[in-house]
Amino acid sequence: MKNARSIWVTGAGNGLGLALVEALLGQGHRVAASGKDSDALEALSACYGSQLLRLPWQMHEEQQVANACQQICHAWCSLDGLIINAGTSDYLPADVADSELFEAIGSTNQLAGELCLSKALPLLAKGDSPQVMALFNRYSALQLYAPTQVIAGWNNLPQWMREQRKPLKELGIGLTVVAPQSLKVPVTSVQAIPEEWTPQGVAEALLRRWPQGEPELILETLDISSLWPLTR
């Protein structure tokens, strides 16, 4: 990405989402960040001023997503990139039981991911070579509701994203899905070895490869909490 672009990052309050925001700002891009309030985001706001647009973080609520898109439209009129950080735990209910934690991460991110993509489409359609990147960890990539059945978009967000690839392409929008290797639907025969990734290392690698428009990238990490800290 040589030229400055306008990019929206969700789940941007900490971990990988925050690292992506910081890296994009450092590259000179305009960034809209949806993330819970944090000292790190406040510091970036103070440093980058109007280059960073702070947005609502409750992407599992339709009205909040609509409000975020309206703010982007008023500020920039269009979007060149959307990074859906679907590994975040931002949307977890405060009273979720430990036994339901991982299913809740998957289900709330599924709702947020679907809302963000659908509401952002008009902005992306007006963008310059627009691209979407959806990020998953092994919890947000879980097959929900019917784990013994074949993976389908209605019960698995990565698969739902893949099913959007054709209609997105018809609008001139590229899609990259970043997720752990699936045993049911492997996207490569090469086994990915989990690594000790840092948020900054993953952000750098993803932003380097994103412009290439690869449809699938495998991300396996030894420590999920370093990239997607658990917030409850």
C-alpha cells in the first residue's frame, strides 16, 4: 500500500487489532478504529489527530454499526479497506459463564462480522481498489450450533465470509480470510506450524501481504491471548 488509504479496523482496542491500527497509521493511512477505550488508543489519538477516527466499538449491535458507517461517510465518503477482527472478545456479555465462553466468542463475532460487512458495502464500493480482510482465531472460527454437520455459512463465520467472495468480487472488492487451518475444509496441504507471534509481528506480516490479494492466509499461534486478549 504505497498510497494513503482509508481503512476501518474493528476490535481495535488491544492486541492484534491495536497493532494493525498503529502500523497503518505509521504507514500514513487514515484509520477508523472501533475498539473499547484504552490508554493506547488515546495515545494514538493524541499523536495522529484527525488521521485516526474513533468509532463505536459495539459491532454486534446494528445501530452502532450504522452509526460507525455514517461517521466514516461524513469523514471520508468511502472506504478502501475493512479489517474485521473477528477474534475479539469485545462483544462478550458480562455474565457469560466460563462453560459458554468460547461459543459466545464465536456467536457474537459472527453477528458483528456479518453486520460490519453488510453495512460497509456501499462505502467499499466507492473505494479505490477496495479490500476486506477477516481475521479469526481458533475460537472465533469454531463451527457453531451443529458441529457434526458439514461447515456452512449459517454456522461458521469464516465459511460465511468465503461465501461472500463472489458477490464482493462483482463489486470490485477483494477478500482475504486469515484463519487457523481447518481440518474439515483445509485450504492448503501444507501443515502450518504454530509460532510465538507478537501482535506487531502479525500486523507487519499481514499488511505486507494484504495488497497481494491472496484469498486465504493461515495463521497459527502458540498464544492466542497475546493477539486477542480476553476482555470481560
